Amino acid sequence: MSYCVHCGVELDPTARTCPLCHTQVVDPQQPVDTELPPPFPSRREEVPPVSKKEVALLLTAMLASVAVCCGLLNLLFLHSSRPWSLYVIGAAVMLWMWLVPPLLLRGMPLWLRLGLDACAVGVYVYLISIDLHGLEWYLGLALPIILTGGAVVVALGFLLRGRSILSSLILIIGGVGIFIMSIELYVDRWLTGRWQPGWSLVVAAVCLSMMIPLIVVRWRPALRDEVRKRFHM
């Protein structure tokens, strides 16, 4: 058994140099064994990447099989007055839109991916409204909330590109405040026909109180550098 004279690591009988410090191995009492296979591969190779098309096909087959099986069970064996399979089918469609298009479309813009995610949520809630006979509340309440949330997320996807962490936090907090106020707006208009701001103003005030210090830090170089050092940003 040999050891490196420089770093002391244990050497394999086939080693010509130390695998750690690359010091040449010179041991007259134990020459290098050229017949044994080396302990490390002699060529550098990479694991072949997984085909994204195959992964997308596998996900599509899995989700489609779940949707079809539940639909047949609901239609033939577990038939009831409520189409419960729509919940499963809607979830499968939503997951497919979340997972498969980004795999197939290389370089898909973030705003487009977020828009598809919002559409998937809208489709799922629409299927729920069919089961509950609630097309009216879907069009009057759920759909405006989903569209507004999707618009806010897509806008953030545009605005956050290339932004610093502080700027991203300011935009995200502002987007959350706008979305919360829109929820109360749609709910009040649906229930009473007019907007009566209440709890959303509290949330908006909290968001604004968080944004103001961040804006001050963002536009003061000394404070910005100090925050980056303190929080490793």
C-alpha cells in the first residue's frame, strides 16, 4: 500500500500520479501495476439528457388515462346525478397545461407560460361551475377574478425580467395589493352591486407600508449597498 509523499492520500496500485495533488508516483519497491484496471474512468463522458418529448408524451398519457378512466367510471358504473368526474378531468387538463407546453416549446417566454397557467385555472373552475350549475357566478365573479389575477401575474412576468431583488420585491408586493383590492371589488359588485372598500384597504395599506421603505432603500445607494451586504443579496 502506497501513499502520496506530498498530501498523504492512499494510492491505487495503478496510479501514476496522485489523484488529489497530481504529484508523480515514484516507488521503486512497488512499481505501477499496468495489468489491473484503473479505479477511475479514463475518458470523461456525460449522461445523455432525457428527451423532453418523451417526458411530455409520458405525462400526457398518464393524465389522459386518469381522465378517461374516471369519465368512464362516472358514466357507466358510478353514475350519479352529479358529474363528479369533471373535477378529475379538469385537474388533469390544468396539470397538462402547466407541465407539457413548457417541455415541448423551448424558450417559451415567461409571460406566455404564466398566461397558460391562468387559462388552465379558468378551465378548471369552469368545469366546476358546470357541475354546480353556476355559470352565472362563474361569468360574474370567478372569471373576472381569474382574468385579473392572470393579468397581474403576466405583467409581473414582463416587469421582473432583469430586475434586482429589491425592485422585484416592490413590484410583487404592489401586484399583491392590486389583486386583493380587485377581489373585494368583484365580490362587492356581485353581492351588492357597488364597491364598498373595507378589508382590502387594510391589505393595501400594509403593502404600501412595506413598499415605501423598500423604495427608499432602492433609491439610496448607501442604504442599498448596506442591505445587500447584510442580507447577502
